[in-house]
Amino acid sequence: MRDELLTPDELRALARARLSFGRPGGVLPGGHLAPRTGTSLEFADHRPYEPGDDVRLIDWAVYARHRRLVTKVFAREVEAPLYLLLDASRSMGEGGKAEFARRLAAALLYVAHRGGDRFALHPFRAGVEARGSPRRGRGALARAFARLVELRPEGETDLSGSLVAWAEAAREPGVCVVLSDFLAPGGYRDGLLALRHGRHGTVALQVLSRSELDPPRLGEVRLLDVETGRARSLVLGPGALRAYREALRRWNEGLSQACRELRIPYFLFRSDASPVEAALTVIAGWSR
């Protein structure tokens, strides 16, 4: 089953990698130091104060100097699971996005497995599919890979609502990798914010097709919303192409800015790229 997703050469390349998630996400997998609030632990870092934080952990010395409320974060050895939240809606079926996303998910899960970490795969559409708690080992990996192989892009997306519902139901903080095109009508910010409020380290991986990033066609075209089935005809000229590119640029810039504000690492990949190289880029980028 594994060979249907990753080749032997790709598996060998991934076998040399290790998940080493650092401070930006707030939680680390597999026996690394991870920020956890406490009074008898070693001080590790500061983070912005959020409503509901224990006021005893506010660093008043920092407030006196900079007039900023920050919360002390302490560190101890923990093991946090990897949650792979994968967009399986119909829009991911366009331009090879679903295939790329499945293989990228497989690569990240395989690296987690090699590192002895627990992991869980949660596809989502209008809601998140939850199948048990995170597990480690060959059996868990085989089940996750089998699910990826059978997964088909279908249905409409409620990205933000799905992430909010998942965050409210999740019992154990971990590292959440959100893998989607992020082109959801309802937006994304509330969902990402819910993950951060749930004390999850979060990574946003956006996948777009070549044609979405650079539409090549001019003239009369028929546009189809693959999730709703609604279509319309229009004449696509140079001005319309410029407007489309500007709208996409603003949308992606907004996503990138939201991730910066929430301290979420953000990566954009084209669907015809190598999923294994993308996985190694994510691991290297997060570990800096």
C-alpha cells in the first residue's frame, strides 16, 4: 500500500529526515522540549498574553519596560502527536492538488512514524472526519496510508468551521498540519485561531495548481465552481487576467499575513512539485 503513494527512493530520502518542530508552533513532537505553562519548570520563552491565561504567569517586568502583556512559557519534556488535517473537498480534485496533497501527507506521516511519534490523519470537507486518537507504529501507518489511497476529493468545503469544530473536540494538544488550497468561501482565520487557542502548534500548507497560479488561456471560457456545480461564461482578456492575478495575490497575502500574526509557519506549494521535497522543505523551515 505504501508504494502506491511513495517510491522506494522517496522513502529512503525521507528516512533520513526527522521531525524537529521548534518554538514557533508552541508544541513539539516526540520527546523534544515543548512549552507548557507551569511554575516549577524551566523558563523557555514569552508569548503574547491571551484572555484566559493565568495572571500569575504575566511577566510584569516586560510590561514595565515595554508596556506589553506577555505570558511566561516554561519547558519540560513532552511527547505531542502530529495531526494531519487534510482538505478532501471537491476543489482539491482540480489540477492535481489532491494527488499532491495525499503524497505530501504520506511523506509527513512516514517521517513521524520513523521518529517514533504518534500521529493521526483527519480528512475534512464540510466537517472533519475523526477516526480515533493518535497512534504510533507500522499498523497505524498502514491504516493511514490505506485511508489516503482510498480518499477521493468530493463535497463542499467549510475549512474554518471544520477546524473550529475539530479544535473544540480535540483533547490533547499537538502539532496540526493543515493541508488545503485555502480557497474556502468562509475564509480560514477563525479556524486557524481556534487551533492556536487550543494550544496546538500549527503549520499551514497551501497547495495550488499551475493553472490557478498562472491561468494560460485567453478568449471565451466557461468557469465552473467544482464544489457547487454552478457555471458561468465570460470573455477572459488581458485585463481580466490581471484582475484575477491581483485578487489571488491579495488572497494569498492575506493568508500569509494571518499566519504571521498567529505565529503559524506558512508554505505555498504548486501541485506539480515534488511532494517529498515539499515535506523536507516544511521540516527544515519549521526547525529553524
